[in-house]
Amino acid sequence: MNARLKDRVCVVTGAARGIGLSIAERFGREGGRLACVDVSARRLEPAVSQLKDMGFEARGYEVDIGKRDDVHALFERVEREFNAPVAVLVNNAVWARFEPLQQIEVDTVERMFAVGVHGLIWATQAVALQMERRGGGSIVNLSSVSAFHPAKDSIAYSALKAGVVGLSRASAIELSAKKIRVNVIAPGMIGTPASIAQFDEVTIAARQAEMPAGRFGAPEEIAALAAFLASDDASYIQGAVITADGGWTIPAR
């Protein structure tokens, strides 16, 4: 495998499981130095141990990315402990609930947006200072096809993921002069345990039947795309939103 990220400090949020863990593993295979961030130490510790067992340089950081001061302190600590500025940031962390309009509570919306929008702003704010000093960098933000093609009970989630697209493209405009690229991955249905748990078997079969690819995606496929966007191979890609959904959004809906 290519070492496109050799010796680059890579921060991945929501890295304890699912897509985030797959991205961290892929970055490790491509030579990256891994700063794995998650709000749950219980999940994070075994994930980091797994990455270390694979021979990767990996450190774990238990942080709630919805808290600005904690996020800025995180990036200062990462730079100090790796003795190098951050070169790659993947904003993957999310906290989501799917509910009908009249059941949505204030606490739910506040928590979702604290992690999924505010956290991206704070992380981008903090990492941009380091990337500018190192002469550039790459930020990859995880959105969803729900930003453009909402599903049932996804009012808050679709708003959240649309916000990710908007803040990413606006960040790309501002940060281009500093040689910092900001791009978005919008996955469709990815077969992680957390995603599958949202649906019953009948719904899963119906969803798969709708997809031209005939299946859900694998976390490793999103990780491969993230590695490309993080690398110099994507040097002319800026402010892009790349859909990875097995063709699900092709037909008119």
C-alpha cells in the first residue's frame, strides 16, 4: 500500500469504532501518525490498542468535541506529544437521534449540533493555526446523503449534515490561501453495527434492493476515499462534496 501519509500527524474524531476506526486504520497503513479522538474512553482504549498491535503509531484522546476550550487544548496537546503540527484532520464524530418532528426535544438538538456542527467549527479553528504554520494541510468532513435526500424522521439529522456541507465549503474559501484543503464525504448507507441497528430486516432488504450497487457500503470504502482526499493525490480538490452511496441517489426520488 502507498505511504501517501508518511509521518503526517492525522487527527480522526469519532475514532473508536465504525467509519472513524476504519479511517484511522487506513491512515496508519499509509504511514500516518494517529491521534484518535472519541468521547468514550471505554470504546477508545481497545481501539487504540488494536491500532498499536497493527504496528501503527497511535495515541488516544478522550474529548468532547462540542466544547471549544477542550478542543483547542486537544490540538495543543497533540502537537506537543507528536512534536509536529497536525497535517490531516477528519471530522467524523457524530451524535444523532431520528425522531418525528413533534418528538424532537431541545436537549437532543443541542447535543446533535454541539458535536456535529459546533465541534467541526472548533476543530477547524484549532487545526488551521497548526496547518498554516506547517505550510498547509487537509481537512475531511463527514456529511451524509441525508443532507440532500432526507429520510423519514431525519429532520434534525438532515439539518445537521447540510450544515456540515455549508461550513465545509465556506471554510474551503477562507483557508485556500493558507494551502489548507477542506472537502466533504457524503456516505450513503454504510454497514456499521450502529447504522444497521436503526432498521429491521425488512427495511434493510428494501434499502438494499433500491441500490444500484445492490448492497450497503463498507467502512473501509469510506476510509479509502478519506485517505485519497487527505493525500497530495487530491491536491486540486477543494470544497468538493463527494457522494459514496452505491448509486442510491441516482434515481429521481
